[in-house]
Amino acid sequence: MQEDYDFIQEVNKMIQERVIKKDRNQQKPINQHFVPESYQKRFRGPDNVLWAYYFAHKKILPNAQPRRIGSVPNLYTLTNNDGAADYYVEHFFGVLEEMSAPVIEKILGEKEITEEERFWLCYFWGAQFCRSRDMIRSFQSLFGELQMQTLKQKYHSLEETRRLLDKESKYDLDITAEILFEFVHSDEYYVAFERSSILPTILRLIPEVVETLWQSRITVLKAPEKKSFVTGDCSVILRALDKPIKRIGFNVPGVARVMPIAWSHCLVSDSRGGGIRIKTAEAGMVRRVNLAIASAANEFILGRSEELITSLLKATSAKKRIWSSNFKISTNTS
């Protein structure tokens, strides 16, 4: 991070102190939100009703309850050295929500924010990108694929499989080299990684993602009259700015980082720069953002009207969607 701002140097200490305070209160959050309740509530309609499409039920329902949406039992719970449940990660995200919520309210009220407040906004934004259940599942899938590739490389031939088995002093005598080799190179299994082994890797991504946002120009898009933004279980999306590009990534030039923060406002981070500006979005831009949010969703889509969600489901064929990992291992050896 830039060294010009003293508060940045105190961030880790501040977060640690607040997390410790939460731990001392003995909070044991079993159902842990990857899309915060306070964030979801900002997408309610004028009648204070939040509409939701649930992929599992294939239904659009009114009066959705944020406390029940976007949460998974013990999603961020780890185990400490003593074997007890460790809620540090959940409390860490709770601190980010507490620090950023007042900043988002100021933005929605079109008030100026300080550089420190802008930093907390970027921290929440970056954490939302990394902490999603989709990201965790994608990392689990990636690590599993990598392990399977390692096994295939290790047992790359029947002769090598036989040699490795002969070296083993203890193995199941019913497993022959032929059986093991055929199984490793089949599609009859997958390798599963526990969330606890994935979370530390994801947490290490957050500072780099936050730095990209911090060093970028941030635009706050206001929805024009009679238009509104939606959100979903993947609340941060990546979009090519001007023309289609072959590679989409968080730091790829020409890619914008986008996150609706309420039905009325959306954040966009694009080119390097600083500061924050507010502008009214074109109606077509609101539609493009909503289509991207709906296309990225795999568990739910939230909005302020049934008609809006219905149109997005139809345009993106969401009802036929099957989840797939964001990460793929290339099989191209050229």
C-alpha cells in the first residue's frame, strides 16, 4: 500500500484489536454470511420488500430474509492448535463490514469521503471478491484438479506404477499396478480439499486485490430514474471495458472491477488513478451490469422487483445453469 497515509500502517493492528474484542465476547457465529445482511438489505424495493430467485428451488419469492440468505454453517470456522473452533476469519470479515458500512452510507448520500474511508471501502470490496462461496468452491476444485494432475504425473505409465508399488513396503495386496494405473487415469474419482485448507490461501489474496482497488480510479454509478441494480451470491464481477478481450482477470488491463452496493448505486474500478467520482449511469450500463451479476450467480439473485429478476433469468438462461469452477487447468502442452 502507499506509505503516504499513516492510517494504512495501523490497519492490521486495528483489525487485530477489534477481532480480539469480538473473540472475548465469546461470539460463536454458526451460520456465517458470505454476502452480508446489511449489504443485501440495500437492494430492497420502495415497499421494503426484497425479491429473490433461489437456484435450488427455481423460484422467485418475495420478502426474502437476508439473515437466511447467503450463509453457510461454519463457512469460515477453522480449528486452532487445541482442536477447538476458531472464529477469527468470521470476526475479521465482521470488522471489515463494521468499518465500511458507514462509508457506503455516505456514498449513497452523495457525501464526500476521506482517504481513510476510501481505503475501508476498497478493503470491503476486495474482501467481497475473495470471500464468496463461489471463490472457495473454485479453489477447492482447482486444488483437487492439481492433486489429480500430480497423481497422473506420478503414475504416468504402467511400468512406473509397478516400480513405485514395488518400492512400497506396505500397501493393499489386492491393488495391482494395473488397477492403480487405470484408476488414477480415469474419471471415476475426484480429490476434495476441506475449506480449512483453502481459506488461508484466499485470505492471502485479499491485500493484493485491495491494493489494485486502492490504486484505481473509482466511479460511483447512480441508477437513472426507473432503473435499479441487482446483486447475487457473486457480488463482485469483472467486465471488459471497451471491447472483448481473451483473458479476464482482476489486474488485467481493460478489465473493470464492478460491485453494486445498493439498488441505486454501483462501484466501478477501472484505470489506475485516485479519487472517487459520481456519475449517472446510462440505462444500457445498468442492464449490462445486471446481466453480468445474473450470469455469475449460482445460488441466488436479489432485486427490488419480480419483473426485473424475471427478465434477467430469461436473458441469461439462469434456470438451466450448472455450477462450474472459475479456474481451469490447461491441457495445452504446446
